[in-house]
Amino acid sequence: MVTAAKITESAHLSGREREWIAWILPEDRTGYRVYRRLIESMTVIGEGRRGKGELILGREGHEVDFSAPLAPVFAYGAIQTNFGTISVTIRELMDDQISVEIVSHRSDEVPEEFEEARRWTYSTWNPGSVCPQCGSIVREIPMHAMAGRHDHFILAICANDRRLWVLDASDGVNRLIPATNFYNELMLHKNIRDPKIALDSKRLFTELVSYSDDDLTYTFLTYNKLRAKVHVEGIVEPDNKAPGGFMTKLKQIFLRR
């Protein structure tokens, strides 16, 4: 791992750092492949504001831009080892720089040697699959845009891990959505003002069955307008076609990719 003391000039990623980055940016998905190519053309220009473990990639000779806000997560995965969990986080491109954070959840540094038990990432999740992290069944809300290219999306929610993400079929990227912000939009949509309910975002998961596909789709649309995760033209509505319609088409898209 490149440390602050070593970053006096442009540095390079280590072999295992490159391997972990390539793992959570699968080549067979268009959106992730774009980021792979970007990172291949970059070098380590410094350490991020989050300290040891966060590397900032950019053009050689450039300096880290600490004035920019923290970019949203683009890809995330975890490696479970006999030394504990190692997480790998890649954030969205911002001002021609990309943050890559590789950290051990057990110590300040990732050990040089360890035994790997398993690894998982949201980047490879497909419709109909279980949650990558815990293996639980995921609730899926298929959606489609009414205008433009008639884009298809799937909102996926794992009640067990309290995670949600949206799959954009056009580029194959699964984008994580912060639960609190999404729940706030859901409460506005449902016109729920009781603080005991409206401020308790855990209810999104504990009471997931009480929310209809319409509720969750409308919430995603309003949330996406404020904090864009996918490009949407016009209105998005849940897919109400017979089983095998939209899901079959979406899976065919993945098979062709």
C-alpha cells in the first residue's frame, strides 16, 4: 500500500491493489469498464482526506483537490480473511480524480499476508440473484422510463443488510443509495410527519412489505431528481407486465452484453 510518506511524487498502485480494483470493476459491464480504462490511465497523486488507505488517482503532476466534496460511491466490495474484513471502495470521478479506498476493518494497515475466505461485491449482482453480502433474498422493483430511450432499471433492497441499490440496464452498474436520504423522500411521499416514524430510517427495511412498488418507484424518482444516480428522461413507473416480460428482457440484455 502506498503511504503518505512515500507519496512525494506520482506513485503507482501495487499489484494486489490493481487486482482488487479490477475485481470490483468487471470488464463485462460497460459502465465499470469505462472506469477501468480511466484508472489504467491514471497514477497515484496523493492521499485522500480520509487518511491512510484512501488513494487519489489522477493525471501525473496534478495535486489532490481537497476542496471538492466527497464523491458518491461508484463500486464497493469486501474481502473476508482470517485477519478480518478488507473493504474496497471506488468513488465516482470528480474533477478528473478518483478516490480508491482499501482498508482493513481490524487494523490501520492491510496485512501483507492473509488467508482469503470469500469476497463479494455489488458490482456483479444480477436480477434474480441473492444479496451479495449476506445471501438473503432481495426485493426487486423493476421500473421503466416512459420517455426517451425507455430505459429500464431495477431498485433492489436487502432488508437483512439494510442496503439498497439501483441497477441501470443500459450500463450494467449497480449504484448504492443511502438509506436515510431515500427514506426521507418516502416519508414525504407518504405524508408521514410523526418524528418517531419519519426519522427512523430503519423502518424502510423492517416494514418493507408495507410499501408498494408504486410507493418505492415514486420515491426513487423524486430521490433521483435531487441526487442523480441514473439518467432518466421523464416519468419512471413500475413495470406491471406479466411475469417473464420485463425480467426476461432485462436478463437477455445481460446475456448479450
